[in-house]
Amino acid sequence: MLTIAEVAERTGLSPHTLRYYERAGLLDPPERGGNGHRRYSEQDLSMLGILSRLRATGMSIADTRRYAQLCREGEATYDTRRELLEEHRRKVLERIAALHEDLTTIEYKIKLYAGADRNLTGP
């Protein structure tokens, strides 16, 4: 069992974020030690890992909460979880494609300015 400070150090999430995840229904309330302090399990760390990835890739709090709830419901929700993750993957791939387009434009401008005629007009 780990303290909130230990979990924060291992996950990179702040204690504030960990408490928020609990309040928002993303993470089940962890067990409490005799002193009333939160005690996190390895299973909690595993859930925090996937939740962090989902949030970092732009999944909404509502969809992340839905995913967490489906996990709590067990194996019967595998198909629904897969569908939710497939839809999220589609959105992430669209964002990656858009970023590649943006990067291509930036690289073009860098090359243009590197050998550019100093009489350029426009941005």
C-alpha cells in the first residue's frame, strides 16, 4: 500500500489531481490507514496509469468516467470498453494527422527562411 505522496511521485500526478480523480468518480476511493490517510494499491496505480493516458490523449472527463465505471462492472463490459477505446483511438489518430500537417507547414517555413530571399512578404 502506498501513500498519496508515494503515488504522486510514481505517477507524476499531484495529490490534488489524485483527490480530484476520486471526487470525479474516475478512481474508487482508496482504502484508509489507521490514521485516516489514503492508502493506494497496485491496482489503483494500474488504473491511474490508463486514466492518465486517456486524459493525456484528450479523452473527456465524461468518457474517462464512463470507462472507469465500465471497468468496475467487470468482464461483461469488455465489448463496450473496446468500442469506447476504438472511438477514442479514431479521434487521437485524427489529431495526429492534423499535427503532421501542421508540422509539415512549420518545416516548410523553416526551410524557406533558412535559404530565403530576404525580400519575402507575408507570414
